[in-house]
Amino acid sequence: MPRHVGTRTANAGLSAALYRAAIGSLLFVSIATAGCAKTSQTPFMKDLSPRELSSQELRGRLYGAVDRYNRLVSNNADLIRSDSDDPAVHAAALRWKLYATSHMLTAAFRVDPLLGFIDSWALATQMRMALEPGGLLEGIFDERMHLAIEASQKGEALFVHLAPAMLENAPEMHRLVLEWAPRYPLGDLRTGRVSVLDVAEQAPASEYRTSAFGVGEMQSTIEDLNARAPLLLEAGIRQALWRIELLFAEKGIEGAVASILDDAARIDTSAARIADGVDSVVSVLDQLDSLVWVIERERTAVLFDLDRQRVETLKALSSERIAVLDAVDAQVSATLATLSSERAMIMASADSITDGKIELAVVGLKDVADHVFWRVAQLLAIAALLALVVGWVLTRGRRGPSP
């Protein structure tokens, strides 16, 4: 077994053992504190419940509604903060979810669970009226008020829908709550609220306030403490963190706690992802080995194919080279033959031209000689004639004139 798998298995076993030990301790404390106490009902419960519901059943339904209400408020407060950049809105959202959830737990944690249900219902109605237009908390979240109103309306609806299972005459109690809540509106959440136990005049179930504590007070208190423990544990941790974050926001260090919480959540997520990544290392290595083998096989095939193509290319180039050289030799031979024949023709033509020129020159010389001869003969004839004339003249001059 890989080392990381064994480590994860051991961690999972340790976590499961711790979880079982925590559950066992909680059960032990519950049994030790509650003992074998029987379920008791107050006159309030006997008169107002639709049937003989045990305190545990009433508390279970009540605390489930309270938990859902607190989560609605917390989630919408976080939406308001994430949708706004205004530090004042951030601080108001923190105060809203801190004090609204705190007041809801205080209202629910009454000795009599049915009285706690009515007070929680009254608080949800007070909160809804305070946030709606005209209420004392109107406008604390600027344009994001609809998120707070939506959460308060859904939260009030939780108690309205649960009322028929908790009360004999749910519509009448709904009417009493709607009449009482406007008389005691919510203002500044930090100053607390007026509950149905704080006033006796026309408060819902005010006639049962004393009898609710009159029967089985110790036993009901012990049972209630056991039922409150899980809800108190989670709510206490959340509210402690919200108080710290609110303090940071009021001191101008808003977002530091949220960053720390986000980092803590990311650490847990990152640890799980790291474990998953370690689990897959062996598989990844196997895949890498297979990939290397495939790549090597493809590389060998490619090299063989390249070598074959290289040989074929060289052969083709060699044959092309030989063919080109043969063609060049044939062309050179043809050119030389053509040049030789042209040279012979040119020489023959030059010889014939030379012979013709010589013959013409000889004939011309003969003509010139004949012409010169006849010119000389003519000149000689003329000279002779002149000589005869001169001689005659001279001879005639010597003889003188005749008598």
C-alpha cells in the first residue's frame, strides 16, 4: 500500500474515532443530566398544543425553525456585504446577523418551549416590520434592503407555517402577534428588544406566563439544556467570530477576519486536494511511462520513415542528375557539330568569295594595263606628231623666205 494511502486511512480512522467519542460524550452528558426524567407538560402546553406533544418534540421543531431562521439572516447578510463596497453597510450587516441571531436564541431558549416558540415568532415579526418601509431599521443597507427584507419575510414564514403543528388555534395566535409587534418595534439592535415576557398587557399568551414556570421547572430546564447544547455550540462559535469581525470592521480593519476564515477553509480544501493529488501520483507515473513508450515507438517509426524517404530522394536526385548530364552532353555535342558545319560553310563561302575577288582583281588589272598601254600609245603618237610639226617648222625656218 502506498504511504500516502495509509496516511489518509489513518487520518480518516482517527477523525471517525474522535467523532464517535464526541457523540458518545454528548450522549453521556445528556443521559447523566436528564436521567430518567419523564416528559412533563405545563398548563400552557396542555391548553394551547393541538395534542399532547412532549417537550422534546416541541423543542425539536422550535430549534429547527430557529436554526433555519438564523441561517437565512446570516446568508443574506453575507450577500449584502459581498455586494457592497461601503464599510458602513458591511458593519451594519455584521450587526444585523449578530444581534438578530442572538435575540432569536434568547427568545427560543425559554423554559417552556411553546412560550419560546411564540416569543421567537414575535421577534421574527418585529424584525420584518422594522426592516420594511416605515420601520426603524429602514435604509440601513441602502439599495440592498431587499435582501434583508426577503430574509425576514422568509424567516417569519417559518414560524407561521410551523404554528398549526405547535398551537391549537394558530390563526388566533397569528392575529395576536401581528397586533402586539407594532406596539413594541425594534430599534437599535444593540439595545435589545421587548419580548412577550417583558410586558403583560395584551401580550400573546400573557395569562400563561406564570403557569409556564409552575410545573416541572427543574426537569424542563434539564431537558431544555440538553436540547440547546448543539445549537448553542454552533451559534456561540459563529457569534464569537462575528463579534471579532465586527470589531475589526469598526476599527477600520474590515475583511481581515473574513480573509483568515477563507484561508482556513481553503487550507482544508487544499489538504483534501493534495491528498487526492498524492493518490493519483502512481497512476500519473504509469501514464507517463506509457506515454514515453508510445513516444519512443512513434520516434522510431518516424526515423525509419525519414531514412527511407532520404534514400529514395537521393536515388531520385542521382537519376535526375545523370539524365541532366546526358542531356547537357548531347546538347553540347549537337552545338559543336552545328558550329563545325557552320564553320566549314563559312570557310567555303570565304574561299569562294576570295577566289572571285582575285579573279576580278586580275581582270581589272588587265583592263588597267590595256588602258594604260593605249594611253601611252596615244601620247607617243601625239608626241611624234608634235615632233614632226616642230621639225617641219624648224626646218622651214632655217630655209628662210624664198625670193
